[in-house]
Amino acid sequence: MSTETQGADDLDERVMNFLRRNFPQIQMHGGSAAIQNLDRESGEVTIQLGGACSGCGISPMTIQAIKSRMVKEIPEINQVHAETGMGGDGGMGGGMSPSFPGETTDDESSDEGPQAPF
């Protein structure tokens, strides 16, 4: 196996390990995550969230967390595209935020809204 091929396999493995390590809730709630495309030259990766993620109200938060964390944890990744199969916004229409009736935060003075469960 060439060093280039080994490095490519290693990057795939690190991206999958990132998803397994950081987002076990995806699997626990009947969702799935898979690499659709990984462009090593540009550092772009496309992740497809499936299963229960396709209709989940917090999938926009999951997508945002994946995008922000992956580029920090894996230096070779410069940009992350994540989709649920519902327009990439979790079926929320882009501008809407998920709501969680009755949910409060520990700091009542904070107006940041509910935290993602990961």
C-alpha cells in the first residue's frame, strides 16, 4: 500500500471515528451518518445524515455542531457539508429554529436557547 493511499484511508477513518466519538446520539436515536464524498485536495467532506435524522427537529443543530467541530479536530478538513436528505436544513425551511416545549436552561438569564444534546 502506498503512503498516499494509506494517508487517504487514515483520513476516512479519522472522519468516521470523529462521527462515532462525537455523535453517539445519532445512532442511539435511530439516525445514521456516512461520508458521501471526501476531497482530500480541497479538504472538503460531505456527510449524509439519514434514518431518524431526516425528520428530526434538532438535525440543524447536529449539522452545525458537525461543521464547527470537525474542522477544529481534523486539520486536513477545511469545509464540511452535511445533509439530511431534506434540503440540508433538517426540513426546517432554513430560517426556523427547533423549539423544545418546557425546556429551560440552568442559567435563566441566558437567551441562547436550548442546547443540543451532545
